[in-house]
Amino acid sequence: MKYLVVLGDGMADEPLEALGGKTPLAFAKTPVMDELAKTGEVGLVKTIPDGMKPGSDTANLAVLGYDPKLYYTGRSPLEALSIGVAMKDTDVALRCNLVTLSEEEPYEEKTILDHSASEITTEEAAVLLDAVRKQLEWEGYHFYVGVSYRHLLIRNRGRIVELTPPHDILERKIGAYLPDDETLLAMQKRSFAILNEHPVNLARAAKGLHKANSLWFWGAGTRPSLRSFEEKNGKKGAMISAVDLLKGIAVGAGMRNIDVPGATGGLETNYEGKAQAAVKTLLENGDDFVYIHLEAPDEMGHQGSAERKIKAIEYLDARVLRVVKEAMDKSGEDYRLLVMPDHPTPVRLRTHTPDPIPYLLYDSRRDIHTAAAYNEAEAKNTGICREEGFRLMDVLLEKE
């Protein structure tokens, strides 16, 4: 028996008037999901525990079967694992975004325009981080390059600071959300002077792209300790993602990370490559479980684009699910497949919410038939709602 998760990050949403009262998931053409739904189990699941913030960190831990209330120590430490940073017990990791701020006002009066600086390339970001490092890597502070706009600051000692994710405050003035830590605030302010007129950013502006003109710190935490996925579940697992957060969770859980050429975390990622890598690791490399993570629906939600979010969902259906299903069916291997988002990222809000999300559980051996299609409304109509999202992995793996 083989087990797969195909996760469309932030894929769930709200009904939109522009889509005739449908969500992007319901509006999108998803024939593979809908076919699977007709013989699978469709329902709602709550991945964000009460009292916790609706982040991809807590939600993906839950989907992988780890209770966030027990295992979550912050987002950035998980990303540090992916980058290969050996954190000490006294270290604090902070997510370091390259963001786009308005240019004319004093720093405290600026508005945050884009949390991803037009999804800046990793190559451009590395040049900008190098410029920052030369002036701001003070004693006890170390910068590490991640992927696209997502980077890391390690602080050798210090308190855990409450910080605001930049995607939560798009189009707002930043003054009320700046760090109350003097050093971090000074770094953010200095970064604007370093980055705004940097040649990389001037070239981006000339192309009509947003400048990556400021650092933004958030997601602080200490070194995590996850129980091995294989020890916990008796299954050998692999992760396929372009995002450091998911790669870091995999490292912490002792799972193998599979890098796919052309996988970016954006709308134009290598969908087929991810699907083919998943099939190969299950059918040729002997893994029991694979987790395919697609970041694009979440990014399009943050951009506030229903059109691009629909496209991301349709790509997931046609270029990932179809490839996986056809290959697994052809192999004759029995398999169980879980399709779901981690949390909603409504295009109206451009940030995450903690609402229950729809899941689809398919078993190649059984016809369960709980819904006519896969979307939020169909999931709600089944009457199935699992309150503890971290237990859904046990259901997939037939442990309960």
C-alpha cells in the first residue's frame, strides 16, 4: 500500500460575487478531483487549533500528523532546518522577508505593498542579502539566503519577539506593526537605505516589478524537536516542495527531501516534475509515503487574484493529480490519496484564516461516495467535520 498527500497551500477560500457566488476551488475546472470525490470521502477538517495563528507552519505540521500544540516552536526554526543551520538551544531564528514598501514617507509612515516583492528570484535576492549582510551582520546576528523572498536571520541570544507576518498587513501603514526590539527595528530601517536604490532594485523597477526594498522580520522561534515520521508511523516518507518551511519540517521529521528542477513555489512551477518525482519515489525508490506541496494557490490568494488562484488550482488538478493518478492506476499498486489545502487564503482578505478546510480521501480499493465533487460547499454538506486535524494522518495511514 502506498500513501500520498497532494496539498494545495491556501487553496480554500470564500464564495465570491465575481464568480457567481462560488469559491475559486468550486469555480475551477477540476475533473480529476471531482472524479476522485465521487468514490472517496469528502469532509471538513480543522487544521488550526484554537488559540493558534493560522500559518502554513502550524497547519502543515497538523496535516503531517504532528499536534501543533505539542510540536510548534516557531516558523523560522523549521526553515533553518531546511537551510542547514545548526541552531543552539539559545539561538532565536527569525523569518526575514524581502518586502516592498512605499518610498516617499518616513519609515514608520510607509505602506507595505507586497510581501514577496513580485516573487523576486532567489538569484536577485541573494545579491540583495549580500549587500545587507555587509552592513547589518552585527555581532551575534547572521543572515542566511533561502528561496525567493523568504530568508532567515539567526540571533545567537535574545527573547522571542512578537512580530507580524507581512502578508497580514498588505496595503496598511507599517508603524503599528514594527518590532519593539530596538536592534531589529534599526536593521529594518537601515535595510531600506541599503536596498531601495540598489542596482538590482533599479533594474526591477525599470521592468515594472516591485522593488525588494526592505527587510521584514517575523516568525521568531527556538530549535524544534519533532519525532521521526517513520518511527511514529512505521512508514518511510518523502517531501516534495520548493518552500523552505516544508523542507524544514521534513528534515525535522526525518523525511527525505526530493528536489525537483524548476520547482519555484510560484504559479509557473514544475508541476509535472513534482508529480513524476512522487511516483518514482513510491514505485521505484521504495518509499511508502510522499507529500507533494504546491505553494501557488496561497501566493495567488495573497496577491488577491481570483483568476490566478483558479489557474493554480486547475494546474494542480491537471498537471499533478492527473499524472499521479494515471501512473498509480497503471502500476496496479494499491494506494490512498489525500487532497487538501492546509488553511484558507481568501483572495478578499489576502491572508490566512483558521476556518476548517475541505479534504478529499481516496482509496483505490474502495468506493465510499460521500460527495458529487470536491469543494468547500460539498465538504460542508457531507456533515463530516474532523476537529483535530493532526489525527487525519492516522486516518490516511489506516491507523484508526
